[in-house]
Amino acid sequence: MKYSQLMTPLIRKVADQITFYTATDGNHERGVAWAAEKLGTHAIVKMPAGSTKIRAEHIAAFNNVNVEITDKNYDDTVQLAKQLADKDPNGILIQDMAWEGYTEIPQAISAGYSIIVTEILRQIDTDNYPTHIFLQAGVGQLSSGIIDALYSLLPKDKRPVITIVEPATVACYYLSAQVADNNLHTVPGSPRTIMAGLNCQTPSLISFPVIRDTASFYGTLTDNVARIGMRTLSTPIGTDSKIISGESGVAAFAYVNAVLQDQHLRDTPDSAR
């Protein structure tokens, strides 16, 4: 269905009876809130403990959106949103986390990330495809969506080396790679990190196999490394453009920046990395 069709009075009349439910600590909730406002639906957004008040205020600024920062961790907040949607006969759960029995909407969200790859490839020379890609992972939907698109659009011999980067306190993909039993694993407790959009304890069911089968390396970074990365991008050298990034968005750059600043790692032969 085209956007213009979604804006017709008939569709908006139907949409007014619908409520979107979602749980998130990243940018996903703003997308859901924007869509609810545009379509004329309603949205209930639950945010996990540790989410910042300013993020909640940005979401609440959209029409017909109710926002709450809960006292639960991310995984439990997702389950809360699911329970609320299940109880509402006109409720729809819009979640970028997949689990057994809930994969269709997360798959569509993941596929949407392919637009990022399409835009990147349009702007680079075919002789200079990227050789290494660093992707930050929360539940992994963004990472797997980017990987799927790269593998679909690039020749097999041009596929880049993939490294997955996560906050040190909540590195569920790193943990799963360490256990190395081909199954996804959950980081226990209620971990905290300033990288709120990546504070996810369990890999998404549909993202995990994609990342498991394609990623060559996994890395973690501390909150302080993320802070340094943000400052570095906001105060560039020479003619580089200033980039204002949030804590989660800067994660992959911050990780690479920290590695390059470590003399021991810089002096390590490529074959040993």
C-alpha cells in the first residue's frame, strides 16, 4: 500500500481504532511514534529502566503517544508490551525483537535497514567496496539487516569482514560467541550502559543465525570509550565534518577509534588480529 493511500479518510478512520505497542530504549520507539501520528493511530511506548527522560519527552511530543519509563530491564519491558498488546483486541505489537511465534514484523523492520546499504553503495565506487564493516548490536536487527543487504547486493568475493560491537556490560552476541554452541544466550540481571539503544540482553531470534554465520569478530567497549568516540566525532581534525552522535550510534566508530589508539594493537600483524 502506498503512503498516499494510507492518508485517505477511510484508512485513517480504521487506523483511529488501532493502538501500536512497543518496548524500546533506542530509536525504534521514535519511528513507531512518528508512524502512529502520521497514520492517526495511537501508540503505547514502554521504556526500560535507565532510559533517559529527554528521550521519553521526545517520544511524548508526538500526538496520540503515551510513554512510560518502567522499572524493568529491556527483556522484561518487551514482555510487558507484548502482554498489553495481547489484551487489547485492537492492539498491534511493533517490536524489532523476534522470538518464537513473533517474526513477521521484526523481519519487515530488518528488511527496511537495507535502504541504508543501498544508499551507501550508490555513493561509492565499485572498485572500492568496503573491506571491513563494524556494526553495533543490541538485539541485532540493524546488524543483520545490513549484513543481509550487503550479502545480497555485493559479489561474493567483495563481501566485507564483519565485526559486531556491543557494550561491555550487555554483550549478548559476544557471550553467545564465547559459549560457541550455536545457540543464542542471554546476559543475566539488569545491566546498565549509557548506550541505551544497545542495552539488550538477548539476541533476536531471526538476527542471531545471520550474525552467527557471517561475523568474523566480536568486540566490546566501555561507556568511557563511547564518550571518547562522541567527543572525537564532534571535534574533528582538519576539514573533516563535525558529527553529533548519540551514545549508541557512536559505538562502532568508538570501538575502532579505541583500537587504533592502542599501540599494542596497532603493532600487531594483520595475520594475528
